[in-house]
Amino acid sequence: MRVITFNTQGIEQAADKGFFDWMVNQDADVVCLQNLKAREYQLDGDRYHPEGYHAYFFDAFEDGYSGVAIYTRHLPKAIMTGLGFEACDYQGRFIQADFDKVSVSSMTIPSGLRSPEAQAAKMEYLEHFQAHLKKTLRKRRDFIFAGTFNIAHKTVDLSNWYVNQKVSGFLKEEREWMEEVLGEMGYVDAFREVNKAERQYSWWPEYNRAWTLNEGARLDYQITTANLRKSVKSARVDRDNRFSEHCPLIIDYALDL
């Protein structure tokens, strides 16, 4: 099973840059998209519905917010949208597809870069999302949470980390949150399970110098329940094509849907 996650920063502009042509050539079973900046009724043409894929969307109720989608070659048993708290549901930040053996979600955690108020809202969001992760552990199935977490977990995940320790995305309390999820709670960072290389980033600032020098951050993840740890076969970020400031994260699992 191949799962791809990608923050489009606007699905229309990503399509303009050839994302869907790229996607249909990746042999992916599930593709998780975030930050669509569009609503489902705007995406009803063939351009956004490539042959062979079922498409499911969860819109933001407020303009300018996220919106997420799942494209899958396999018909899900069920689709779940939202997590029951306002910052997630009104901003269109979570959609989940349930298959026979595993559930895959496309999700995004808000950035706190804009202001202290935005950072406070991000920390509140992390608290709510962690509560959902704890409830998930009680369920008798496996899960993959794919999307933009807007946190660089460790120093290896951020260039120039030493000057960014007071910047949202690498704050001590954010990294401690990630440590609890991947430590005490037992979730798995699927990428790092098989790819230990340095300078493996998924986001770069928009200016070309950062891209050229590979000065970025690993903000996009696939976090799985513990039973899937040994199923992770390979993981990479595709830097060969650039459809937004993020690049697609591609992970292969020894699973069949």
C-alpha cells in the first residue's frame, strides 16, 4: 500500500503546476491532500477527479482556511469528517477513510507563526487532537494520520534549528507534544522508521535560495499506530517536482487495502 500526503497550499494552483498529472503516475493507493483553499463544488470537473480514483472532501466553513481531501483507488467502508471541536471542523482540517484493515486520515494542524494568539490557538488545537489520539488507541484497528503537523520534531528536522528555538514550529512545548505522541503514547513516525538521513525536509520558504540550499523543515508526517511499525517499507520526500512550498511525502507499507 502506497500512501502520499501533500499540502497543496491551494489545490487549483497545484493543479496548474501539474500535480494531478504527477499523482496518477505514482501508483498510490491513497493520496491525502491539505490546505485546498477551495470548496468541493469548485472541484467538480475532470481535472480534479482523475480516472481510477474516488475523491472525498471536507470543506472549511470559513474562507481562507484549510480544506482537506482523500483520493483513493479503493472504495472505503466509511468516511468520517471533523473531530468535534470548532477549530478543526469549521476550518476543514480532518477527513478519514476507513478500509477493512486500516483507517487513513488527511489532516492539518494550524500554524502559530502569525501572532501570539495564533500560537495559543495552535496549542489548544494540539490538546484537542491529542485527546483524539488517546481515544484512537482504544480502537481495534490500525490508523495512519497523514498531513501537515507544522512541527519539526528534532534538530535533524530543521535547518538552522539553533536560531529557531523561539519560533513556532520548533518551540519546546511543541516538540514535547510530539515526544509524548511518539513516546509514551506509542505512535510511530513512519518516515523516520526507515529513513534516518539528515536534511530530509518537506517544506521550504518560498524564496528560491532556501530551496536551492535545501534549508527547510520536516513539517509533514505519516503517524501510525504501533502495530504498523514493521509494515513500513520505504519513505521519501519527492523533491523532483515542486507544486507548492511543500513537497509530497511518499510512504510504502506492507499492507493490502
